Amino acid sequence: MAMRRTNLIKLILLGSSFLLLAAFGFQYLLGMQPCVLCIWQRWPHGVAIVIALLALRLPAWAFPWLIMPYLGAMASATSAGIAIYHTGVERHWWLSSCASRASTAGLSAEDLLAQITSAPTVLCDVVAWEFVTLSMASWNGIASVLLTLIWLASAKKEGGPRDAR
């Protein structure tokens, strides 16, 4: 594997690892419990970490390497998509079953009780933390888009005259 590609994969590995560690730090060190959408955003980063570790271990000529950057990009893009959706829920651009604005019109008392007891403890439309007016979901979305672009850059074929330096 070329040095440029290796460095990009290491950067991706650090990026996804940092995002997961930050999420766990907010949860376990600062006591901010995640909502369902927060947890969904974590899984693709775990997948991206596994793919990055495999990519660093596989030789450059190995067949799986040809598709690994695209699988990693799909994982990061999935987290970005969930984060963008979550940002929209937080800003009330659209509704979610994880939000506090669920309609109660026409519900019987039993249905309303079932809806209340099945609702998540932490609502997805409540921003627990923000920095410069962007929530954790928004920052994860930005970082995940950047990681997706880095994955795609790592897929660029190398070995031409410019790489002979």
C-alpha cells in the first residue's frame, strides 16, 4: 500500500475513533445519555474502524482492498446521513417517532399510555450539547462527510509517474 493511502487510512481510523470516544465520553464521563439516533450514528463509525484496520493489514494487491475504500465511504456516509436527519429532527424540520412532538389526536387512553411508555427516555429533538450553535449530531455530520471524502481519496489509484518520487 502506498504511503499516501496508508496515511489517509490512519487519518480515517483516528477520525472515527475520536468521534466514538467523544460520544462515549459525553455519555459515561459527562452523564449525557444518548437518544436512539445518537446511538445509530455510532455504529457506522465502528464499521469504518474495522474496515480501516483491515485495510491497514491487507497488502495493496489484495482483492478486498479494491472495494474497502468504498465500503468505508459507505459507512461514513451512513453516519453522515443519520446525523443530517438527526439535525433536522433537532431543528424541527421534520418529525420523528423519537421526538417530543408526536401527535396524540384520536388516541385512546390505552394507546396514549402505550405511546408514553414506549417513548425513548432521551428525546431526539432535544439538543443536549452544542458548540457554536451546532449540536453533536451536526458536528458528527460534518466530520462524517469529511471522513467519507477521505475514504474516497484513499481509493484513488496510485503508481503513476507522479508517485515515483
